[in-house]
Amino acid sequence: MFPRSVASLLGIEPDIASDDLIGLGEPVECKAGMLDLQIVDASYPQVACFEFVDARVSFPVREDVLAYPVVGWDILRRFNIELDSANGRIGLRFIVDHGGGR
């Protein structure tokens, strides 16, 4: 999920129905759009780039409800995630799908 301002910056108008964002506050109405999404994991000296073509990305309808992008389980489920709280690091290891899809 990206802040509404990102859609404006990219020059797109999200027009696909999307589930509301539900969290600690009131539900937030969202619309979705299709984007090519790239995630870069830079852990010097290694850099990994993961690309998702035609990823469905949600945007809040209102400008004022989300300040920072949020990566959800729709993307994160494709990775093994390692948390290293002592060093303040999160590691992403892409899960290779050998057919069948998910």
C-alpha cells in the first residue's frame, strides 16, 4: 500500500475495487492500481533486486491517512523473512516457485 500522493506522482488513477485497510483506527477506503514493483535489499556488499510485474497495489482514497508505504503479506509471503533485532536488520530471501504458483 502506498500513500495517495504516490499515485499522483506516478500519474495514475487507481480505479480497481480494493478491500478497506483495517487496523487500529477506523477502516480506510482504498482503490487499487496495477504497477511494476521493485524491491531493493541492500546489505553491503550485496544488493538484491526483486521485481514484480503487474502487482496490484492499493492506495487510500483520502490523501491524509497514510504517511509511509506499507508492504503487506501479499508481497511478503513470497519471501523468507529473518529479523535480526540486535543489529536492526530485516533480511528477505526470495522463495523460488518451481511451478504451481501461490
